[in-house]
Amino acid sequence: MAEEFANFVNQSYDSKPKYTEIMAGVPEDFKQIKTLRDLLEINYKVINAKEQLRRNLISKIKSKSVKYPGIVGFDDDVIPSLDRAILSCHDMILIGQIGQAKTRIAQTIADTLLSPMPIIRGSVTNDCPMDLPPSNLIFLLEDKVNPMTVPQFYINGESMEKIRNNKLDTPIEWIDGKNRFKYVLATPDISVKDLVGQIDAIKITRNGAEMFEIESYSPGQLMQAKHGLFCIDELPVLDTRKQVALLSVLQEGRFTTGAYPVIFEPKTIFFATANPIDYTHSGKIIEPLYDRLKSHIQTHYPRSIQEEMLIIIQEAKIPRSFIPIFILKILTRIVQTARSSSEINQDKGVSVRMGIHSLELLVGEAERTRSISHDILALPRPCDIFSIAQSVKFELAELDDTPENRSKVLQKIISNSMKDTSLEYLKDIDPNIFDLIKNEFLGKSFQVSQTILGSNSMHTSYENQLKNFNSLQNLVTSVYSKVISDQELFVNETKKYGISTDALIISESVQNELKAGIVELVLDGLCWVEPKILDRKEGEYVAN
């Protein structure tokens, strides 16, 4: 039997693969491969993680497939930089302010470009049997003690025990890149042992292992990311000693832990992120580590309203609802205006999450004020916009950073964003219609409120009030057509990125509330046109 094991293993290791790949290192029938015997029979060969990224990216480029799904707004700069780094098998650092999708990029690369891999079932260090040299695997199959000349970690003690017990029937499971992604937030309480692992006294006591045997080792974050992608967020926050622990991984692809004389090879891709302020601060990242992160890639905030809207609608976690395009434009303008405001501390940045969380709040506000009590689909309207204050996070630069001053700055930004969006929909309108509307408002008013519906039997419903303003109704109808057109164009754009359109498709059930939102948008715009047509006073619009 011992000779049979040796011949079987050596022949498998020395022979070419017997399979056709569907991704780098993935046999076409990989789901049918469930044991160590199955792997040896097809002469399975491990493809290292960086080579997986490279080969799978090449495949996507050739087929013109989406390389980084869900990553929006980086087509002209960040994505080409990522392509170059991956094709060059570089470890990399992404530099950018909060909310610039740095961690999302790393996660997406792991999800999309890492191939499924066979590991010994239940392994916490992603142990593939082929991580072992053939002689070591033979010793385990023969249940012999391995006289290692160089103490090196190939697979953990639990995985070795499974091979000893199950032999060629050792169960195998295939894990995808998503489950080989390890995210670590650099905080002061992260220890060197957290990163590289440690000798575990409990294992020594429980298993009777010697101090320096592999069975006594408890893996750290790096070994838990074996064959995967290790992402450390805010690298400059780590103190020098912990950065040194990472340096050997980048420098030699291996490390040791403390006095433990065992060599570890995590075989991982290394990603780091950093805030520009910390990144440029001398000494925040030690020079050797800085130098060995071969690609340094700058990220940025969305540069267009369209890109920011796509990100907001993609990332917002909202219940069943309808989101009008003009609400997305208002939110996006609020965020982008905040980013350019001299009154706001731009060193800290204004995250895309401000728009995402604000949209979630707007849907909640629409539910609170109308949707739940009237059993209709939630549809945010301009009258809901000031509810976003609780999700807005920025620091003031010029004024004292007090809640009162922040509220004043936010209200001004919201007002300007409402103005720009409403006027966008009123441009190219025949000026004569404005004169007609002004005349219609003489001695009349139009009441607006979060609790008034677009259409019902109440006298105050927007539909019933519009019956008293023929010219205003015609203007609303005209703007409605523009909104429908914009909404359809935006839906087509979201489809290009694989973003769900569930909250964007106009159905008959949303038309009354959508028209109500357009009424509010138009009325607000009539307060900003030149010459001014209307004023808003205590929830009513009246002639100027």
C-alpha cells in the first residue's frame, strides 16, 4: 500500500493536468471533484493567487466582459491602473478619502478574479493538499512521522490529521474568491500575533504537541487569507513594529512568528488602503514597506452627477419603493456641493455614503408620512428632503463646528441643490406660460405638505388643487414628460453596470405620487425663475 501511495502521488505531481480549465486552475467539472483521490487522478495543479488574477483578467479583457462589476466612475484612470497592477502581479495600495470604494475595489477583485480552489474541508487556512510537497503528502497517507529538515508550514495540524485518517478519501470542498478575502481594519489594538499567528498554549496542552510543532500553531489573519486577498484598511495607522511584520511577506513571501522556528508562506495578494493625509505624512508608512507596495493607485470621488447617482442607487439598502430621477439629482447635487464648499473641511472628505444614507432616509420618511398610513408605494418627494440632516456627516472649516452652524450650512446647500434641479426642468419653457401662472395665482394659493397625497378625494390633494390652475397643470404635464424621458435614460445606464432597476421602473401605481413630486419640483422652481413668479409661505405657494 505504501508503494502504491508513493507511485500515485509522484505520478500525479510529475504529470500534466488532465483537465480543461474554465478559469485559471479550475477544471470544467470541478464540482464533481470531491476527494483527494479525485484531485490526484486529474493531476491537479495549484495556480497561485496573483497568477489567478492575471489570467482571469486577461480572459475578461479578451471576451470584453465586465472586469470590476459595481465599480462606477473610474473607467478613465483607476481601472486602467488596476489592470496594469494585476497584469504585473503587483501588491498595491489604494490612496483616497473616505467613501471612495477602496475596500469595495479589493472585495470586487477577490469576488470576480480569484478562481474557485479545492481545499481540505473545514480548513481555516485554505489548505489545498497540493500545498504539500509530494514526499510530505506520502508520509501523511502512510501515517508516518515526517522528518522535516526545514520546519515549514504547508497545511495546518487539523488538515494533516484529516489526511492521516481519511487517506485518499479526504473530503475536498471548492471555495470561491469571496471566501478567501480577508479584511482587516488597522486599529491600535491590532497585535503582531493577530497578523502572523502564535503558539497556542491550549493546543499544546490539549493535543500534547511540542512547543515548536506545527500542531501548536494558531493561525493569524495572514494565514487565514492563504491563496486569497489580504486587505488591510488604513495601513498608516499600524505602528512600525506591526508594519515590519508585514514587510517580510511583501519582501520574501514568507514570515516567521516570534521565536517559533517555522516558515509560513501565505501565498496571498496584498492590498492596502490609506487616507491621503496619512499616506503623505512622513514616517506613517515605513520606507521599505512603502517601496514594496509596487503599485500606488489614487482613487477619487465621482466626477459627474450621473456617476454619483449610479453609485447611490446601487448601494442604497431600501425597501420596495420608487425613486424619481429628480430626487437622485437633488441628493447628488447636495453631496457634490458639499465637496466643493469652502465652509466644509475638505481634508476629511465628503463620502459617497452621505448620498446613500440620505436616500435610505428619504424612503423611510416617505413611508413614515404617507406610504404606511395610506398603503401606497413609498416615493420620496422634494418636501421630504430636510429629513436627511441626520445622515449628513461633515466638519466645518471656517465657522465653529457646532450643530447649529452645520444645520445652517446644510440648509443652504439643500436650497441651492433644489434650485439647480428645479430650474434644470424649467429651462426651455416658453416664458409666456410663467406670466399665465402668475396671473392664475392672484388671490389663490397652492398648499403643499408631506401628508398631502397626489390624488385622493380630499380637496387638498395635488390633483384637485391643480384643477384651479390650468397653466400650472400644463407646465406640470410638460415637466412630467421630461422626467419620464430622464428616468428611462437612467434606467438604461444602470443596466450597463448590472445595477438593479427595481426602484426605477415607472408603473401605473406610482404615477399619482410621481406627479405630486413633480408639482413640488415645479412650484419650487417658480420661486427661482427670473423674474420670480411665486413665494413659499408657511406651506403654501402664493404669487410673488
